[in-house]
Amino acid sequence: MPDTTVKHDELLASRQQYLGPTLSIAYDEPLKIVRGVMQYLYDDEERQYLDCVNNVCHVGHCHPRVVEAAQEQMAVLNTNTRYLHDNLVRYAQRLCETLPEELSVCYFVCSGSEANELALRMAKTQTGGSDVIVVDGAYHGNTSSLIDISPYKYKGAGGAGAPPHVHEVVMPDVYRGPYRDAATAGEQYARHVLDATVQANERGTLAAFFCESLMGCGGQIVLPDDYLAYAFEHVRQAGGVCVADEVQVGFGRVGSRFWGFETQGVVPDIVTLGKPIGNGHPLGAVVTTQEVAASFDNGMEYFNTFGGNPVSCAVGLAVLDIIEEEGLQEHALAAGNRLKAGLARLQERYAAIGDVRGMGLFLGVELVADRDSQEPATDLAKRVIEDMKDRGVLLSTDGPLDNVLKIKPPLMFSQLNADLVVKTLDEVLTDLAPEAPK
Ligand code: PMP
């Protein structure tokens, strides 16, 4: 039954009274979402919305098999990893089977931030260093040491800039960045990583290069071909560890591959997993090589009270089963291609669409006030989001200029859903920004 008991303004007032003021809320008129079914959310008046932005509920909101797996295990046992348990070992094995064979040792945590925090500790132990190379626009998590390596935060409102041990490289953005020739951009952007390795080893000792396999908060950026191959080579030559942050894009979302880094033809030393891994259940993981795992085993136990508990592992196993049995990776490719093609057709008709990019069901639409100067259309992006919501489609904006519509729906998002998003965006742009390209 829809929960209509507390009125919106009362809820908003209580929220402001009892919750920290750093909590943001979506939309001018906030939504009260009371239930979710697969790619749809429902508000307190039973209005249906197509959720195009939740990459956490990867196999669908409240997928019955995930719910059942959690309920069943929760009714039997939920404890920590200090006892033998089938789920823990089965899940670790299943996860490793999805990864290149070098990545064969798992650690379970409760969020993407915990995964990156652990990866950072591992890289420091492996190298004896503490210097980190990060990509401009990146976000890696909410802890103090991850804010320090997240330009999205340390350069944003309230941020204090990069600390001395952090070496930032230019975002490999072929739309807006300094190198735009797809054939050579990967190598050119990676030269900045080479320079950063030199700086890091002059100042201290390079520990790690952290890179999202496709960038989320940076604005749905697809790395140019070979970027990671060159960058990883430079980092390894300089003694550093390569960390692929797959928190946003892993588990088949990019369609052509199960993992984002595979689209770059590389094998990282550490991968970090979160968001979609538990379909909304707080689960995360780090998977690494035997070598990194051995150096991290320096006598100090790594214990995580909730990480790897039998309920989390049951949920994680159900998610992997569903992706495989429902063919969701292949589905993401087909639905994503259809959506991207539809958005590209809109780009031919609306000058405001400067760029359409992405892979599978991880897409971005960059809005500009002028295609030549690339002046960002940040206000327009905000209005588009509001109007799309009024017409039943949930999206949000991102990117350093906050002018990129981000699209990353649950993976069963259908071809019909794709057509609906294109049609609705067409209507909204006709109202808000009808000019055709010159
Ligand atoms: N890495 C990336 C790329 C992310 O997008 C996020 C969350 N937006 C995180 C790490 C942190 O994950 P969590 O919020 O689960 O701690």
C-alpha cells in the first residue's frame, strides 16, 4: 500500500530538523518515492516513474530473487567471517570467475568507499609509498583519505584542494579536453600520467594510480582507446599500483564487457567494486593479485564486522545469477545502443546537445549554450531534469560543469523504455531549447 501518511512539507521540515544540512534532495518539488519494481519507481500517489539514473538497483528495484535470497539467509544466520560459511567461499569464487585470472583474491566490505579505502591501504603497503595519481573530476569515496584523492570533492564547494601527496592529471575527455583526436588522445593523455609519476617519485614514493574505468561524476566520460594501457605502463615502470574503480560501471553495465577496464584491454592490480554489486544491499569488494595480497598480509588483521556476512554473500550471489541467467549484459548492450542512437538523432536536431557519449547503459548527454565555444548549458540541464521528471522520467546531472545528463538505469531497461526517453527528451527540448544546429 502506498504510504501517504505524512505530508511532503511535514516530512521535509522533519528532515531539516533531524538530519544534517549537508544532505541534498533531488528536484525543486521533492518526490516521495514509496516503492520500486524493476526499472520503475512509484510515488505516494501511485504515479509511475522510469528510473534512468539508479545504477545501484542494477538487476531491478526489489528483484524478487534478491529479496528472497536476503530474506531466506537472514532468517537462518547472519554473522561475521570468523566462521566457515559456504556463501563466503562460493561468492568469492564466483566473483573471481568473472575477472581475469590474475585477480584472484577477494576482500569484502560494505561500500564503494570502504573498497577504495582498503585499496589505498594495500597500495601503500605494497609500495611503501603514499603518493597517489588521480584523474581530474574523479570521485572515489566519502572518507577523509578518499576526499583527498577525489578532485570532484577537494576542488568543489567546501574542498581544501589537493594535498601534497596527491598528483592530479587532466581528465581524458575527448570532447572538452586538450586532446580530441580519438586515434592519439589515449597516448597523449597518458603522458600526463607519466609526468605525474615523476613528480610523485621526486616528492616521495608513488603508491597508486586510481582511475574509474569510465568516469561517473566527471560527466560520463569514456576513456580514449589505450589510455589505461599507456597509463598503467607508466605507473608500473615508476613502481606504482594500478587501481581500477569499478564502483559505478562494473557488472555488465558497459554491455560489450563485464568490467569497464576490459574495454581498455588492461588488467589492473586492484579492482574496487560497490553500488550494483548488492543491488542496494550495502556490499562492496576489493579483488587483487596474489602478490598484493601477500604484501598486505603484514601481520595486521583486516577485519570488517559486516563485510562478507552470509546475508551479503547470498545477495551478491543472487545478483551474479540474475545477470547471467537473464542475459542482462547483452541486454544492456542492445538497449544502450538503441538509446544512444536515438540520442544521437536528437543531437542532429538540437544545437543544445553538444555531445552524446557512453557505452551500454552508461550514457551521457552534454548540453551546451553554444557548440563552438562549448559554453555549458548548466541551467538548461537543470530545467531538462525537472521537466523530464514531470513527464515521468528520472534523470540527473553531473560533470564538473553540471551540464551532463547522466543515464544509468537498472539493466532490464527495455528498448521501449529507450524510445520513451528519446521521445520525452525530444518534447522537452522542443519546449526549452528548440534551436537547430547551424
Ligand atoms: N567510486 C565511485 C566511482 C563512485 O561513484 C562512488 C559513489 N558515487 C564511490 C566510489 C563511493 O561509493 P559509496 O558511496 O558506496 O561509498
